[in-house]
Amino acid sequence: MISPRPSRFVEAGGRRGLHVSFEFFPPKTAEMEQSLWESIRRLAPLKPNFVSVTYGAGGSTRERTHATVKRILAETLLTPAAHLTCVAARRAEVDAVIAAYAQAGVRHIVALRGDPVGGVGERYTPHPQGYTNAADLVAGIKRIADIEVSVSAYPEKHPDSPSVEADIDMLKAKVDAGATRAMTQFFFENSLYFRYLDRVRAAGITIPIVPGILPVQNFKQTRNFAARTGASVPAWLADRFDGLDDDPATRKLIAAAVAAEQVIDLVDHGVTDFHFYTMNRADLVYAICHLLGLRPDHGSTAAPANQTVKENA
């Protein structure tokens, strides 16, 4: 009789050295607020390295981002990372936001150039009194406060970049300015990530390049999002969701299978860190983390409502 053996993704009593982070966006409505906090409470016990909160084009969600980050600090023991861009803002305005985050207890910022106010497709023009680009912003953050800075990376290049090489030059400038981690734009072909990683390492960049994973909650929405951000959607992925427009239950099963295949292959190739774009929904992300062997610790991440992290640490 063959003895049962555990999944190769789970070690007894351990997490196989895996680390995850989750990205959320600030809610616009009361209903979205409820969905966000249900997702945060569901995912918090998985003990992510940090959770990040996005920043809208042209700083359009500045106040909502700040409020969400402050509530994470006040009501959980999670480590929040606030996104920050330099679009359409004077340097003094951005510096004030950095100082406010530092004063609130934020010790991690995700520094991005950001999309123009008109969105992707509009030509980016730095504010005449603002930070020039993401590397300039990283340097500004490090000058103002002792804050960890993460940045973005693009396996298929940023839509505005002339080449992957130009993107890697910009990544190197961000690292030289003080960035210590990069999270990639989402991708669906792991070969894109590994080719990009080889080129990044060949350029002498040694910081962690964390793969960004986007579980496909809605295929049409994902395809439109990918078109705006320069990410490719392979034909095989479209085929898997073909004919499921009116079948949400099967779409969810397919989405879980696709994301599980992707992360398991990355783990098999030695990847240990993952950044999940949650779209403020926890179900698929939680399931994928479970497959990776991450198990909830209900006693170490959630603080009682209306009590600060400091009071509960």
C-alpha cells in the first residue's frame, strides 16, 4: 500500500518560505467600502508581508487612499503600503503627502510615476514644479522620511517606454534612488517574467522582483485592463473563458484553475514572493494562497475595531 504524501507545496508546520502581499483600491461607495473590508478581514489572517492601497490617476483618490491606509493602521495589525504618484502635483504637495504618511505611522510607500489625469493613452508631461518621474519621486521620499520604498516593474514594458531596455534603465534609476523592491505588472505567461528577470539581473539589479498576479475575476474586464496597461492576453486564456459570459460559477472555477497553475509553476521555478492584485475581492486570492500552503493565524493580524495598532501590539 502506498502511503499518502502531502502536496509538494506544503511543508509540515511551515509556509515553505513563501511571502505574499495584497493590493487593494480605495472604495468609492458605501457598498464598495463594505466589500473592501470584508476582503481585508478575510485575507489578513494569512499574514501578508504588507497590503498596498492604490492611488488614482492624477492623485484623484488621494483622500480616499489616505483614509483607507489610516484605517488599516487603526483597525488591524497589517503593514500598509501607500501608493503615491507625482502626476499633476507640485513637489511641495507631494512632499506634504509623504510627511503626512510618515506622521500617521506609514513606513512603506509604493512610488509610481502614475497615469496622466486623462488616463492611459494621454501623453505624460511632468508638472513644471513637480517630480520628474518615479526615480525622482523615490529620491524625494527617502530625503523626507525613513520609509521603505517599493516600485513597479514591467515584464512587457510600460506602454510609454520605447523598449524593455529603457524600462530596465528606469528601474535601475529607481533602485539607485533608494527603492528596495519591485512588483511587476500582471502577466499570464510565466516565460515573460523569467526572461525579464534574466535581463534585470544582467543589468546588475539585485532587488527582489516580485511577480504581480491578477486572478481573472472578470475576463472582459481583465482584457480591457490589459489593453490599457500593455499586458498581453494569450489566446489560450481567451479560449478558457470562451462561452462563459452567462456562467459566473464556472468562470470562477476556471479563474481559480488558471491562477493556481500560474503560481504553482512559479513556485516550482523557485519563486517565493507574490503580489496579488485582489480587485478588492478575497475569494480567489484566498484559495490560491491556501494551495500555496498559507494557513490563517487568527490571533496575530486583526486588532479590535477603534483600537490602534500601538495599543494592540
